[in-house]
Amino acid sequence: QSVLTQPPSASGTPGQRVTISCSGSSSNIASNYVYWYQQLPGMAPKLLIYRNNERPSGVPDRFSGSKSGTSASLAISGLRSEDEADYYCASWDDSLSGQVFGTGTKVTVL
Amino acid sequence: EVQLVESGGGLVRPGGSLRLSCAASGFTFSTYGVTWVRQAPGKGLEWVSSISSTSLYIYYAESLKGRFTISRDNAKNSLYLQMNSLRAEDTAVYFCARQQGGADTELDYWGQGTLVTVSS
């Protein structure tokens, strides 16, 4: 079972801003970096955000991450149809000595 | 170009064993840690196991300890996952992914996955 909690779904119209939350605890998000992955339908996950708010080369600046205490957020601004995907947060958990993933959020572009 | 290609998946009966492989290319495999992540049909991502570049540090999901064994062969640029005493709930697509640093760092490249189906 997932240790990090995300809303199951989020949606918006093209051009809108969508925010996805990720709730954890003192043993994971509060004390370690948060990562975000995008999984397009039928594809492998892709790294979207690392070290809380850094974007790998090639990821549009429409995607941004933030962290505060035991929670983190991913924001997608200027929503586009190609952003329809599942999004997962992740972090290291000191108590479990392992990576933990969020429950996942399906983003729909209306 | 960094590439990770999994193989070895298939249909196996409950209680059976399977060995997954992940062939790496496009980077110096021996200097990176690597991780297995799985995804049951229609479900979310689940971290399985991680191994450091020299195999010195190995981590497993608590629920899989004792049944799964991760290993690597740097001379062959390959990662492995030996899975024993398989159960129906182990049915999933298994991805291998490269760690940017230690086991607590981001997974910056992923393979396409190999499907393991545990069924009688």
C-alpha cells in the first residue's frame, strides 16, 4: 500500500492551471527530496521533477514542484491535451529504508 | 542514448520462480545504482528493490524480503531480479530504472517493462 497520498483525479480545460497534492509524513517528504513522475497511457514512467522543484532537461517549464513540511505539490500551468496522464509523487522513507510512491493522480484535459 | 531493456517475464504458476533481466546501454552501468519498480494491472507504482553500483547496498520492500533477490553483473551491464514463491499478487509489469545517485535519489531513466503473470 502507498505511503504517500494523492487525489485520485484532477482535471482542467486547455490553458488552465492544475495542482496535484502529495501528503506524506516526517519520515519521508519532510526529511527527503520529493520526485514527480508522469506516466502516459501504456508507457513507462518518466521523471518530471527531482529534488522537490528541479526539472530535467526537456521538461517544459509549465511543470513546477514545491514542498512544505510533510506535503508536496505539482502544478501544471497552461494545461495541454498531451498532459493527460497519471502523475506519481515519490520520496525516500527513512523508517522503511526504501522508496515510496504516491497513490497516483489521473489528470484529464476536458 | 541511455537504454534499459527488461526481459524474462511471462506466465508462471503460483509457487513458481522467475528471473528477470535488465540490459543497460548508453551509459557506464557500473557507476550507477539501479532499481526495480512494479505496477499491477490498473494500479499504481510500487518500489520493489534497489542495488548500489558495487552491490554494497541493497534494499527491498519489506513485503518482498525473503522471496525476491536483486543482483547485478557489471561486466555484462545487467541487472537481475530473482523471484521465488510467486503469488497471484505479484502479477505486474516490472520496470527497471536507473538511479541518479544513491537509493534515495530520482529514477531518471526507465525501461519499458516486462509483464509477469502468476496464475494457474
